Amino acid sequence: MNKALVLIGMAAVAGWAGAESTYLMDMDKTPHAQLRPVDFNAVTWTDGFWADRYDQTCKVSLKKLWDLAADPEAGHVIDNFRAAATGQGEHAGSDWQDAWLYKWIESAASVYAKHPEPWIMERMDEAIELIAGAMEEDGYVATQITAKKKERFANPREHEVYSMGHLLTAACVHQRVTGKDSLMKLAIRNADFLCENLGEKVWPSYAHNPSAIMGLVEMYRETGDEKYLACAKLIVDSRGMKPKQGGTFTKGPGIIGTDLIQDRVPLRKSKEVVGHNVFFTYLFAGATDVYMETGDETLREPLDRLWYDLTCTKMCINGGVSPMGHTLSKGKDPVVEAVGKKYELPAADSYNETCGQIGNFMWNYRMLAISGDAKYADLMELELYNGFLAGIGLDGESWFYRNSLRLQEDYTELLGGHNFLPERVLPGRKRICCPTNLLRTLAQLHSYLYSMDEQGLWVHHYGGNTFSGKLADGSAVKLTQETAYPWSGKIVINMDAVSADPFAIRVRIPGWAEGAAVTINGKAATNPPKAGAYLYMKRKWNVGDRIELNLPMETRLMTAHPKAEHLRNQVAVMHGPLLYCVETKDIPEGKDMNNVRIPSSIALEPMSAKDLPFGIQTLEGSALYLDEQPWEGELYRPLNSTSLSEMPIRMIPYFAWANRGPGGMSAWLPLDVQ
């Protein structure tokens, strides 16, 4: 086995030295982005919910996921790279096990930017040496193929290009944060390999799980090498060009050309979102990156169209984008972890893979950057609190792969089902992609709070933090956010350092915040705030100026479209940005969760949860209970009881469910109209 066992050159630049700005995604000079990123180091969590979750990410989750990767009996990730480098030992785990290490490096670099602890750098250096050893002379790296001495690109399900895409992204973040080029040198060789092979020796749809589009575009931004952008564009342009032929029972094997990977119709002609949630969200996010760099308007309209199809007909109340665990697509292809048909939105069988919600978060961030439309930031907030945060336990070291919206207390018949688990577990040989995806997202979350344009600063999201950076004209600005969000709708922004010239601040008024009020130094803002939009405030600011937002934190009973038959006559409870649910642990003994009814006039009061961390608030009040005979040996029977009695109800944020042991849960409950 001919290996490129290289000595890794280091550009010995410590920390941020010599760099004017460092970005998570370097859209600073992207020609077709309306909004620009702020410096990755400009924002620091100070206190409150997100400061606590970030602290846990740095101190608990990062180390836990390295330890599991290094454990031969758990992730076996490090041993896989050693096996590929030496030709000795076995490969264990999934075909995308390599991505665990790449996403861990990206996460570690992101944490290192704020917490430059020696052990983090040591582990990153160790990991990079392992990657160098496993990489072949032509830049190919895939331990699941090399260690097993298998043929390259024999089956797209082996995820070779997927893992390489994460290597490229990790290398860009690593170089920007550490100043070292050790991983970037390897990434350049790998990106060159992809450019030489995709479209030449390998059909571009082998990037079926297309993290490589985002990775290649970021490599173009980092290096300026236009062939990387061209390769990313090739992957997008090739989608749907070779649809699989045949009927339901006559199609040949394989996933190329199927709905599973959004590959039956070219992206520019696609009218519906189909297939696997990660495959399409990564495709759309990558295509938005390509649009930002090329200005190809033939991509813009289909991206808008597909966004509408997903969010208005196929997305779950929590932002979940794979309501179906497995089904047949409209094109009669078997699909898994997927969207269904329009309004096909089950609660009990909803799948909602954590990585899909993260993919939707990333896509909407890019759509926000090209448009400045608050609806994309609203959706990011929905995903943040309700889509993927449930994927990690409150302990910071247990994870869900899927995020159901209802689970019966007796779930024994579901055991052994597709990635079904009644409580969070540790990743090992299976279910490995979501934990490190969550890790990097939470480690980088502060970089999504603000953007800039030529006029000033945009405030997208809320939490206790400081921003200390430069506006587009180079003038220094510092502000502090003080808030107990998401438990309180009061947000105070204090101006601590300002430009000598007038500049604009835009603050997002969430779509749910009807009746919001905004004051500047105690006086109402000149422009009235509008829900679902940014409030524009331009003036000559002074040190000590104070912007105060008051977003009404009211309980909302949410209903689904009447065509969503699974959800007819049911409601979900939202309070501020949060979705709530009921757990059987909070239902009085002897009561059946399925018989709990929510009266249309219900009054729910926020209460501090002493049994849950992070300042979590529950909602408590009086619901109704349907008293009826147990269902035994019957599927249907005459209506024999409409007797309703009051019962206390305690609801917790959906992201906090399954943290007190396994049990039943429901985010949708039957409505009693009063």
C-alpha cells in the first residue's frame, strides 16, 4: 500500500496574530451576499441560557466526543485511521466514521478560538497526523475503503465524498483560527483530487450527501483557487441529469438518479423537496453558496420555491424536516429519513434526524445572507431551540439521532426500529453523525448572532453576550446584550463604544412577537416594530445609549393546516420561541397521556423548574381529561364517554424531554373547543 506519510509543515502563527478578521464562513468579499459575517472572535457569551450551554459544550461535550472517538471499543475512529495508514488492524463503525474526526477538529478549533487550552491543540495536531498517514498519494482519503482494501467509488452509500467534504470545511476553520496550515495542506490535496475525479472518472452525484459543495466553496474562499468553485458548481449542475429509469419493481439497484438524493429532476427545475433530509438541506445550502459566489440567477428562484415547499407543506412544528422514517417518494423511490408528501406530518412516527435540522439551519443562514429577510432568521431560531437542541441531553454528553414528536409510554413494540431509542445514548459504531454536528454548531453559535452591511449592524438572535468589532467602514463598535431570553422577552442592548458617524442597527422582531415594543433611551423608536421583520434604527449613537426590546411572551396554541390529517383537531403549545410538550412523568398516576385534552381557553403560567437545569421554565395550568374505559381487544367502538374533568398539566420545553429517564411524551395534544 503506497501511502503519503508526510511530514506536516506548520505555519507557526499563534492564535489570531497577523489576521485582521477571521470568519467561520468567509463571505466578507462574496459578491452576491447582502449581509457580511462578523469576526468569529467579536462575539462572546456572557451569561444566561446560551452562555451556560456554550460552557458545557467546551468543558464536557468536546472532551467526551474525543474520548469516544479514541476508544477502540466505542467510536474506533482513531484506530480506523491507523489501520488505513499502516494496512494493519480493522475498520469498525459506519462508512462515514471519518467525518466524526473532521467535525471534531472543526469543533475543537472553534472552541480553541475562545479557550486556547494546550490539550485542544495537542489533540488537533495528533488528529491531523493521523489524517496525513491515511491520505493516499493522490489526495484520496477514506478509511472505510483503504483499510478494507475495497474498490474506490463502487457504491455512493459508502460516503467517500461526504466525509471528504467535512475535511475541507474543517481545514478552513482550523487554519483561520490557529494560523497553522497543516490541515489545509492536506485539504488542498484532497480538494484537488475531487476536482480531478468528479465529472471525469466519477459521476458528480457520488457526492450524494453533498457536504463537499459547502466544503469546496469554502476552500475557494480561503485559497482563491477557482477550480474549487467550479467543482462545487458541477455537483449542483449535475443533479437530476441521469434519472433512474424503470417502474417500482423494475428499477435497478443503487441510489443515483433517485428521489432519495433529490436526483430525479435538475435542481433548477425542481418544484418539490424530496428524499433524505440531510441530502437535500446540504444540497440547498451548497447551492446557495454557489449562488453567492457566481450570481447565477437560475439558482435563486428554485431555491425560493423549494424553501416554500418545505416550510409551508412538509416541515414539522419543531422545524423537523424528515417526518418520515421510511416511505415511497412521489417518484416511487424508497426513501428514508425523509420528507413525505405535502402535509404528510405524523407525530408519533416523526423521524426528524438531528443533522437534517442543522442542515436546515445552515441553509437558512445562507438564505438570510443573500436576502436580509427575517423569515430565514425566524426559521433559524425555530431550528435552534426546537429542531436540534433536543438532540443533546441536558448533561451535554448524551445524544438523540431522531426527534419524535410523540412517544407512547409503552414503546416496547418500537424497540429495534430504525434508529429508535427511548432515551439519549453515546455514539459508537452507529448513530455517529449527529453528535459532532451538534458539537460544532453549538461551539460556533455566537458567530450567527450578528451580521453587517454597508449601513451598519444586524442583530439576528438574542442571548447574554458582548459584540466588540468593526463596522464595514472600519469604525469600532462595542455593545452588550442583557437578557434572560428565551425565558423573558426583555432584551437590553447597551452601546459601550460607537462610531463617530451615524450608522444603522437592525434588530429582528420575531414573527411570533405581535405587539412588540422597542425604545431608545426610554422613548419609542421612530419606526414602529413589525413582527417578522427587522426594525431599522439609524442615528448618531452615543456611548451609554440603550435600546430596549420587549417581545410579548405569550402562550400560543398552534394548529396545523387542515390537510395535515395526522394533526387534525390537535394543538401544539408554543411560548415565545419555544415548543412545549407533556411527558408522562408529569401526568398524575393512573392517567393516560392519550386522554389529555387542551381546552381552547387554557391559561398556562411560566414556572421555574427546580428539577431541570439552565433556568428552564415549565408551563403549568389546568387541562381536561377524558374518562373512558380502557381499550382492550378493540380497534373501533361506539362513542361511550364524553365526560371531561379538570386535571393539572405541567409542560416542559420540547428540547428538555427524555432527561429524567425514558417515558411517554407528546408535543401534539387533542383540542377541546370551549
